[in-house]
Amino acid sequence: MMKLWCRQIVSVVRLEMKKTFFCKRGLWVYLLAFAPVVLYMVNSVHITRQRRHLAQIGAEHPVSQAAFNNIKTGLSRENVVAKLGEPYWQRTRYHHGSDGRKRSFVLYKYTDGKNDFMYHFEDDKLTWINRRDPEKLAESQLIFATSFQFYFLRLAVFFGCVGIFVNLFRGEMLDKSLHFYMLTPMRREVLLAGKYFAGLLATVVIFTSSTALQWWAMLWQFERPVIVEFLAGPGPTQFAAYLGVTALACVGYGSIFLAVGLIFRNPVIPAAVVLLWESANPFLPPLLKKTSMIYYLQSLCPVTAAPDKNMPPLINLLISPTEPAATLAAVTCIVLLTLLVLVLASRVARKLEINYGTD
């Protein structure tokens, strides 16, 4: 009997593949999944061109690091030009003050071939200095972790699972084609398992591919020795961890939204409730945090996301810090929650009746 069920599950997966990967209702999932890849590629191309541009300027007009270290606020514009030479970029604007006096504001840019220095003059006096260093790999890792946890998991994977798993049953009801499955000599639990694995295969392939492409697009801006050193160290472990977290997110959210599409005629409201609960996780007490999927997913991320520096102090006070779950505990909780939801959904599937006139 078990072999028959396995063959039936495989048959359902094969039938669902085209619908899950190329369903017109789910094409927006690809845009949601691969939009970060485009952004990372654009950023890497921009930074690479900027580095080449600064290196070229530095080679044509070399300035020593000691000369930059001697520039202090309060110097006149003539003194700065005497020490560093003419800037490679400048901008001047004028503003009339409240006393009617015309004031000048000048921006100069210099480079040592790697770093970018910006000097701001007011009435020919240096008032502030801004040094922009080239983006470091550690900073890029932190940016990737923040984007992954606050956009990719909470929004892209979340809504991607909504778009794919909800339609596994609800979409067939709208298309008036679910009764073809009901007429076959197949247990409802087997049908549910087949549809779940089909949706899981689709979401895992789509979103892990996006995660991998984001990772390599992020690394593409760095020179080969930096990438080789990183890949010889923590790189492969972090890469595998991000792929694993993405797959587990599809496992957990997929089971929830498969059940939502099976139980509710209008899945928008329950999906919004789940989204609000997941979004409120930072503000929940430690005990309630552990009832949220995102808590365990973030605990498995290899790099902790950077806090939002622009967050209002009052909101920052409402965030309750909680220790992340251990790796084994986090994976176990996600798997157990998924099994629990699928068992409940299978009980509902046993009593499922099709009446297209009411759906």
C-alpha cells in the first residue's frame, strides 16, 4: 500500500509541475524572487566601475595618504588646493543669508585611488570632511543578512508561498478542475501530499536559486583574492546556511498556506493575519516569539541583521531582545509545526466536497 501511495504522490507531483512553475496566477512570484538579484547586480556593477574610475584618477593625479592626513577643518580653500592639487570634481553654489550677505558653498572631491574624500567649504573655509571607504566584504555580508531577513524571508518567500501554495487547491476550485482528482481512486491525504511536494519543489527551486544568485552578485564586486580568501573561510558555511534557511522557509510557510487555500474561500484575510503575526515578532514577549516561524528562521541565519539606526527611539524600546534558538531546536520546531499543519489539513481534506456554485 505504501508503494502505491508513493507512486500516486509522484504522479500528482508530475501533473502539478507545469501548473506550479508556469501558472499565470503565479508569474509575479518570479519577479518577487529575482528582484533582489537585479539590485545586487546593479550595485556590484556600479561599485566596480567606481573603483576603476577612482583608481584611474589616482594613477593620473597621485596624492599621498600623508597629504590627506594633514588636511584639517578650518583650512582655507587655497591651502587645501596647495596640499592636494586641483580636485577631480567640484561644485559651487551661492546663498543669500538673512543679513543679505552672499555666501559661497563649495564641494571638492579627491581620491587616493581607493578612498573618496569630500571637502565642504563655506566662504572658503573647510567646515567638514567626509571620507568614503570602498565597501568591505564584512559590510556587504551585513547588508546581505539584513536584506535577506527583512525582505527576502518576510516578504518575498512569504508572498511567494502564498501565491503558489494557496492556488494548489483554491486555484483548481476557481478553474473548476479539482473534481478530476476527486474522481480518481486516490486517498485525499495522498492528493494533499502530492500537491504539497509539488509546491515545495517549485518554491525551493525558485527561491534557493534566487538566494544563490544574490550571493554571487554580492561577491562579484570584490577582487579575486578577497573572494578566494572568503571562500576558503566561512563563505561555504554561510552560503549553505542561507540556502537551508530559504528551503525551510518554503517548508514551513508552504504548509501553512496550503492549509489556508484548502480551508478558506477567501485566503486574503488569513494570509494577512499570518503576515501581521510574523511582522510583529520583534515586539512580542519571548514566549510568544517562539510561536512564530520567522523567529526560528532568523535563528538559523549565519549573520545577525543590523538594527535600523533610523528607527524611532520609542519603537526601539518596544523591541524585546531574545536569544536565538539553537540550530537543532529551530529545525525541529519548523519540521514539527509543518507536520502538525499538514496533519490538520489532511483531516480537512478527508471531508472536502466540491460545489463550484458556492466557490
